[in-house]
Amino acid sequence: MKDRDQDNSEVEAAAPETGSVGSQLRAARETAGLSLNEIATRTRVPIRHLEAIEASNYSALPGSTYTIGFTRSYAKALGLDE
């Protein structure tokens, strides 16, 4: 069984070299003029998890499957590639 840090390395590996996934999502959200509350409503992902994604604090998330799903939902809500 993999540990949480190893599981979450899959999410980090998906980030382009221009910044973390979380920072890119935050930048896209801010560019779109959306609040975390609006994203939480659209995705049904709790704000605390969206904040953790933006901060690249994957240890605060429930596990890699949820982390990937939450991140994909966040990207989809912004019209970004999943």
C-alpha cells in the first residue's frame, strides 16, 4: 500500500513546469473573477479542500483518489483541461 505522500506525487507530477496545479487553478479562478465560494458551489467540493489544493497542501486532503477528483472538478468548473 502506498503512503499519502507517494499517492499525492501523482497529482504534483501532473503540474506543468510553470507552477503548481494549485497556483495555476488559483490564477485561473482569479482571472475569471470567481471566489472560492462560487467554485465550491459549482463543484460541491468543500472550501477547505479547495484551499488545500490552491496551497498544494495535499496532506490536508483525504487521499489521492479524492485529490485527483477534486482537482479535476475544479479545473472543469473553470473551463480548463482536466
